[in-house]
Amino acid sequence: MTLRIESLELRNFRNYEEAVIDGLGDITVLVGENAVGKTNLIEGIQLLTALASFRHGTIDQLVRHGENQGRAALRATDGNRQLDIELLLDGKARKYRLNGKAKRPLDLKGLIPSVVFTPDDLDLVKGSNSGRRSALDALGSQVNKSYYTVRRDYEKVVRHKNRLLKDEADPTLVEAIDEMIVTVGAQLTVYRIALFERLRPYLVEKYREISGGREELGACYVPSWEALFRKTDETASFDGPHRASSASSSPFTRDEAREALARARHERAGEERRRARALVGPHGDQILLTLDGQDASIYGSQGQQRSIVLAYKLAEAAVIEEILDQKPVLLLDDVMSELDGRRRAALVEAMEGGSQTFITTANIDYFDEAMLNRSKVVNLPLDKKGCGC
Ligand SMILES: Nc1ncnc2c1ncn2[C@@H]1O[C@H](COP(=O)(O)OP(=O)(O)OP(=O)(O)O)[C@@H](O)[C@H]1O
Ligand SMILES: [Mg+2]
């Protein structure tokens, strides 16, 4: 059964000195003017569920100014069991506890998954490939613990290789680390493509629903060993005879990926030395989104780009449910004002689909009365005792 968050507690977390919000139901609407702490609350819940923050805040930033320690905690229940998840921000360390026992973030991954949606997510379409790779990795890390560890290990080996290249280290040292780049990198690319292939049909379908089927969304994962050989002007459209032009990203076995990566690395070794930077590997993979074959980041209108982001978020929620058999918590930060009627309706439909939802707004008028009657409305700032009960 799906876990539901019942209450939240914050102490010296961001702008909150002491806060308790309990009696949480399926939908919680957090209402308040600018700078009262709406996004801070969303961030706190994300840190306790996805165990990561979309703001990538450091401990110093998360702990209330002037304090040394901060704390965020939630209580969740599914009717049978009760879970207390706690995050202690203590000097330099971020420590998690489950029912009072110390845990690694890895141990808590997937326990209460969440999907966060903020206005900044437009970067998913407009921004660089690295943002799209990070979004895919964040999803993978929530649904699969080995995805999380492979990605973490890969980042370490790439950093190491870049250091060696910068220091103009002995080529045999670089070759040794390349063995690891190929092994871990191939595994990461295979994980990513497999996950992307699960996401893609939902993404295409949700986009069709939101846009009314006016144009076709295409989504394609291009591994670095292919991306490196594309001409730059080719990235704008997928019309060429390139493998990536097919409707789906090519599913590779790990051995095929290893072989392709090893070959590309071998061919690019000289260039990597010259440019003192690792060029081949999943950190150079691309995720391309198109509308009727044209690059959505370049040719998509604002509205089309917003629809893609919303479709992407709804697709993430669907994939989490498919893999973990549990609906994720939806964390929607100030998104209503960004959406037109059709997109708002799609979002409301998702909220009513059984996911526990937290939604922030500066303007309660975006919600109709029927929805407000079914929601817990928390007015921020909280009362003097820090209580949103
Ligand atoms: N570590 C911290 N210590 C104290 N205050 C902080 C800390 N980090 C952030 N703040 C403050 O928290 C306040 C609320 O921020 P938040 O982003 O949650 O506002 P918001 O309610 O989402 O506003 P908006 O509607 O403009 O998005 C800001 O004024 C910010 O300066
Ligand atoms: Mg905000």
C-alpha cells in the first residue's frame, strides 16, 4: 500500500525556526505571499522523499542563518506501518534516520518516491543536455539503487580521469582509468537507455493529450559514441539516415555498449589528451526532444515547451508507479500560474489520480471550491507557535 505523509516538522531549516504541519491529506495547498517559505517546504519534503533537492542546496544554505544544526522530519503511514524519516543537518554532514536508526540515503531510496515540478523545469527543454541527463539520473536513482551507485561511481572516475588529463599524467595511468570508464560508463548508458525507453511512450502519450494532438513529440537518447560523430547541424533535426533517427533509442546490451565505448575512446584518445578533458562516455550522451522532427529547444514555442515539461513530469510519475508499484508524492511549486486551462486540467487530473500532492501558490483563486474542499489548506506564514494544524 502507498505510504501517505501525515505530518512534517522543521527546525532551523531554511527560514523556519520551528514548524509543525500535521493532519495532511491527499492534497495540501500551501498558500502565502512571496518569500514566506513555500518553496522551502517543498524542498524539505523532497529531501525527505527523493533524498535530493532540486535546488542542490549545501548544508550551510539549508540550515537557518545563524544556526549550526537543522532538522526536517516526516511521519508517514500506510495503515499498517508507521515510518519516521528524519534528516539532520549537522555542521558538514547530512544524516538520515529511519524510525530513529541511522541510515544511508541509499537505504531510503524508493521508500517514498516523489516528483517535483517547478517553473525552473522549463530548462528541461530549453537548457543543456546535462540538465536532461541529471533529470533522468535523478529518476533512475529513485527507482533503482544500482542505477544510483553506478552513476555515483561513474562521476568519480570521470573526475579522476579529467584530473589525470589536466596533469598530463603518464598515458598508462589514463589507460588504466579508461578501463573503468568503459565498464562503468557502458553500464550507466545501458541503464539510462532502458529507463528512457520506459519513459518515452508515456511522454509521447501525455504530450498528445495535453497538446490536443496538434504535433508529434519525439524523444531520443543518443550515446556519446554516436553523438560525437554527428555534425552539429544534424542535432536540429532527425531526418538523416542516422541510427538515432529511428523512433526509439537503440537498446544496447552491456557488451555492445562496452565495445562501442571502447572503440570511440580509442579513436578519441589523442583529442582527449589535447583538450585535457574526457570526451567519450555517458557524460557526453544527449537527450533530444523534437516536435514534428524539429529540435524543441530551438523551434518550440513557450507553450509547447511548457507542455513538454508537464508531459515529462507526468511521465516520470507513471514510470515510478510502474516500477515501484507506488504512486509518487507530487510536489508542485508555483506551477499553476504558468499553465493555461488545458494544461491546468491535465495537472489537476493527475492530482486526483491518487498521488498525495503538495502544491504551493501565492493565489488561491487558481483552485476551484470543490478542490479546496477536498484539500488541506495551509496558510503561510504559520502561526506564532509554528503550527499549521
Ligand atoms: N538558510 C536560510 N536561513 C534563513 N532564511 C533563509 C534560508 N534560506 C532561504 N531563506 C529565506 O527563505 C525565504 C523564503 O523562501 P522561499 O523560496 O521558500 O519563498 P516562497 O514562499 O517560495 O516565495 P515565492 O512566492 O517568491 O516563490 C526567503 O526570504 C529566503 O531568503
Ligand atoms: Mg517559491
